[in-house]
Amino acid sequence: MKKKLLALGLAALLTATQFNVVKAATKDDTATKSGQAQVATKVNEVVEKEIPLRQHVKGEITKADEAVKYKVQIPEVGSLSLDLDIDMDTALMGIIDDKGNEIISAEVTSKESTVDWKSLSYVQPGTYYITISSSYIGSFKIYVSYAKLDTNEIEPNNSMDKAQKIGVDKETIEGLFPVNDNVDIYKLDVEKDSALSFGLKSKCSFLVEILDDKGNMLHVGILGLQERANAYEGFIVEKFKAGSYYVIVTKPESMSKEFLTYELNVKSITKDGWNELGDNDYVYYDSINNSFKKGWLLYYGTWYYLDENGVMVKDLQIIDKKAYYFAEGGAMQTGWVKYYNNWFYFSESGAAKSGWLLYYDTWYYLENNGLMSTGFRRIDKKLYYFAKSGEMKTGWIKEAGKWYYFEENGAGKSEEWLRWDNNWYYFNKAGVMVTGSLKINGVVYNFNQDGTLK
């Protein structure tokens, strides 16, 4: 289940030319316009409910083609954001103004939104309706955030004396940065000596600093780094003495005029061995030595690697200048691995293999990062050709209308003669079979269109 972060800034005037306003869809009106999904606001619609700002609201689709409608009151011009979390395959979501105009609509899946949402600055005061419908049965959760224009009214926690209190193992903080708010400060009281993880999830990077109650800097990190356009969670994992601490989250300077949101959580780490931080991220804690494992870890015959923060790594990683691959569960992989439609080969040590590989009587060639070569490749000044499967080819190969010849060792003919089936052929410096006339060593030779010497 993935979080859908819908950053909505509706411009000062809600006009059709600005927002491609369309008529609200009904049960009999399911066509799409400009590639946007229409929200079925009249399909078995339930009674609308007014919901407060900055509060989680849980809802449920109890039967197919049902729609749930919520009313939101915006008191003054400001910024609005909507978090939508669904526990079903897909749902339709839309926002409609009090005149019935559909302002925004989209299909949302449990994996990611199919629409790139506009990020504008203002939403006008008035009544808005949020409609969620689906042909699937399931639950969802929405969270509506709002901040008045050019104010920090909703989150005034931008100084030590106004720090917002947070706790360990409490509900996730839904952080909000209005347009002109660049710093959030939280106060954390730790009741006893504890190992803690600070997790920040966002689609952009934030500077996170942890200070003691005297203002001394203890830890600092860049968290929430962007990864393939999906919200990514970064962590600071450390041991803390009982006492009070300040957590400072700073918006990137390059995005100081943007409306941004994030999630912040603080969790205690209490058990020996693996502890889950969230979203399949883990640390390995040794309570006897009161320490977090970092670097390589052999666990029940399987190798894992934990980064400088003690967090288990996944996917393709560079460690000591060598490439390794770790599965979603953190286990180091060996052999062939397909990653983003490319094939890699990792040796028994886990390090990516480079150079020639003989695998089940077939030759392959791997780049320095273990990437399998395909197509033409020059190796030690010789031309080779590898099929899409990575297999080294020999004999005649036709590519892009041109003929090449590769010997039994895979090396292509280049500025060389070939006698084949009682005919002579010649290949130029690029390895291409010659047709027509060509001067070779001062002598002009003529070749037929099939490459045979006349």
C-alpha cells in the first residue's frame, strides 16, 4: 500500500482555461477527457460528511461502484494538500467546487498515481468536495492539510520556544511547509536511555538536525532523498540518554517558495537482532554491546550489508568500489540478476564480475559493474557481437543491413580477407563486408552485391 501525496495548489481564479474544468461525471457519463479519469460522483453515492482539516479520516468502500463524498471548508486563501492512502487495487479521486465543477480528477492505484499533479500556490475560500469511488471493495485514509497564505498559522513550530512536542513510538507526524515556512522544530522527551531511529519520508531532501537541550549539535543528516520519483525514507539511527532533545527539519533552499509535506516518526529499538523501521527497512541491534551492526553481516548463511547509519541496504550498491546486489529482503545475490531490464552477473563473493564469462559453454562479456554486454563491443581492439541474450556470436551476422563475419573465437574480421565456400570476401576497418570497388594495398578490387570477389 503506497501513500499518494497530492500536492494541490489551486490558483486564485478557478477558471476552465487554467484547470481544464469538466462537467462532473455521472453513472452514465464515464468518458475521459484529455487523458484524465472522470470521478463518478453519482455512482451509489453515500451521504456526504464534513471533515476537519489536519485530521486523519478513515473511510471504506463497502460495495462495487460506491462513492464516498466529503465536504471541506476553506476559510481563507491558502495552501491545501491531500494525502490519500488506499487499500484496494484502484480508486477514482476528485475535487469538486461548490458550483459542481470538477477541478481535479485522477485514477489512483495502490502502487502510484497515474497523474502528475500541478503544484500551484493558492486555493480560494469556500466549500470543496472530495469524492472517492471504486469498483473494488476496500478501505482508505485521507488527510487534508491547509495553511493560510503567507503565514505559519497551522505549524508555528519554527523556533525553540514554540517547538511542537513529539514522542517515541507515537503516531507519525504529518509535517507541512507552507510557501514561506522553511523550518520546523520539534521537542522530544526521552524517558530512559534508548536506541532510537528517526525516519523522514518525502519526495525531496530535507536537512534533519538533532540537538540536546543545551543546543549542542548531536547528529545531522540529509533525509528523504528522492528515489525514482517515489517517496523515500531516510533514517538517523543512534543511542540517546534520557533527556530532552530538539529535532529541526529544514526545507531545501532551492524549494523555499514551494509547498511541501513530509512524514516524521521516532521509533524505539528494543530487541536483539533485526528491528524493522518501516517500509521493509531494518537495523540489526546488539543489546549486549548496546550497538548497531554496520558493514557486512553473515546471518544464517546469508550475507547482508548495513550502511553507515546501520540500515540494511537493498538493490544495486557500490561497496569498496565494487558493485553488489541485494534483494528486497536484504540478502546478497550471486549469479545472474535482472535489474531495470538489464542483466548483471555477480560472482560467489557477491562482487560484480567483469570481463569474459564462460557460462554453460556460452561466452558472455561483462562491463566493470557486471552489466552484460549486448550488440557490438570492441574488446582489446577486436570487434565482437553479442545477442540480446548476451551470447557471443560467431559466423555471419547481418545487422542494420550490413554483413559481418566473426571467427570461432568471436573476433570479427577487420581489414582482412575471408575465403568462404570457394569465394573471397573482404571486410573494412569497421568489420563491414565490402561491396562495389575498393583499393586494397594499392590494388583496386571489385566485389558483387553479395560480397563475393568478381
